[in-house]
Amino acid sequence: MAYTPALARLIQLLGQMPGIGEKTAARLAFFILRGEDRYPHDLASAIAAVKRETRFCSTCFALTESDPCDICADVKRDRAYLCVVEEPSDVFAVERAHGFRGLYHVLHGAISPLDGRGPEQLKIKDLIRRLENGEVTEVVIATNPNVEGEATAVYLARLIKPLGINVTRIAYGIPVGGNLEFVDQATIGKALKGRQQM
């Protein structure tokens, strides 16, 4: 038995989301169909609102509904520290850790020549402009620990160090609660290189 046209369309649209295959899309569609009458309207309204009301902060390029964003506008933030991340979602990840009280700068990607993304496609010029006012004393590069993230980190360090600003890279290695026997060699190698005095 085939899906109704409306149900097939919903499954097709849900299946376009990252990480959602056809089976999961069908389960979500049936959940929506079986749910309360109000739920589909609330869901559609929330999706429309997020598209309508969410934009990028003109200072840090993170997601916001007001400009500047709440983080950039917060006078209690330490403006001497700037954490550079690849994507807006990375700001949320760092904030959830409650360990950083500085400001952010979102690049909107990483350098990836194979994907046709060079430095000019990222928010790097905006970053350098922000650093020229002399307020920032340390840039914490928090790009992903993959080939593209490492290339971006090295590129940024070469640009920023001549400005007389301290450039640091987030540490990475064994996760808290991890077990050494299940960790890959590259991660163990990075953890050993980044070891700290006790």
C-alpha cells in the first residue's frame, strides 16, 4: 500500500534533514499524523518563526534574534578573550561547558580546498578587523580536530600572531570518562603531546 500524497510529501521533506533516513522520516511523519491536532500547527509555526526571527549577529556572526547578540552585548564578558569557532552551533557547545567567559567569532566553515572553500569564503576578514582595535589579548582557536579544522587553525595563527596577540588552540585528547583501550592512536598521540604538569 502506497503512502497518501500528503504523507509521502511530508516523509520526503523530513528525509532531507541531516541524519534522517527514509525510515526515521516515516516514523516522524506518523508521529505527527497521530499526534494532537494542535501539534502540526505549533510545529509549522515554530519552524516559520525560527526562519523569520533568527539572523546572524553583525559582530560575531552567531545566531541571534537581536543585534548584537546577547553574548556580544553582555558587559560582564571578558573582552580580552575571543574564541573562534567554525559554526554557530559550536558557540552553544562551548557555552554549555560554562568554562569560557569571553567573546566569540564564528567563521561559518573551515578551509577546505576540495569543497571549494578558501579563506575568502569564511568570516576571516571580519575577524582580523575585530582584532585591530587592540582589545583582544588572546584568541582561542576552537576549530574541529580534523584536517580542515587544523588547516584553518594554522592559517589563522599565521595571520593573528603578527598582530601581537596570543594565539592558543583548545586541547583535545581522551574524553572524560573514556577508556584508553577504545581510543584511537591519533587521539592518544594528541593527548600525550598536550599533557600538562600535575
